[in-house]
Amino acid sequence: MNYSSGETVEIGDSVTLEYGKTPGVVYAVIESPQQINEWTLDEPGIMIEAEPFGLVFWPKSETYDPVVFVARKCT
């Protein structure tokens, strides 16, 4: 799965959502049918840990307000 800017989504990435107002960190990348089933979702996407919300699911089909890549987690 890729961000709209082309980078590959990876667990631990720093991102923003809600048009850049809310920072978050990618918690899970959900792509395969098995992962979709395990998370009891209807479609692929990413799970983001974002205060004050906790875990937020952002579907891959969301194009109106995309998740924006900020930085890769340093390992």
C-alpha cells in the first residue's frame, strides 16, 4: 500500500490525517483478505494510532482526505 505521494506505507511511519491537523503513527497495514478478516473490516487500509482518538482506521479508498506521510521511523 502506498501514500498518495508514492512512498510505501510502513508500520511506525509518522503521518498526519484530517488535512494535516492530527499527527499519528501507522500501527498496522491491512491489505490481505486474511488481515481484513482478522480486523473485522470491509476493505483494506491502515490503522493509525492518533491522539486523542486512539486507533483510527483509514480505508485505502479514502481519497478526499488522504493520510499524509511525514517521516519514516528510524531503526
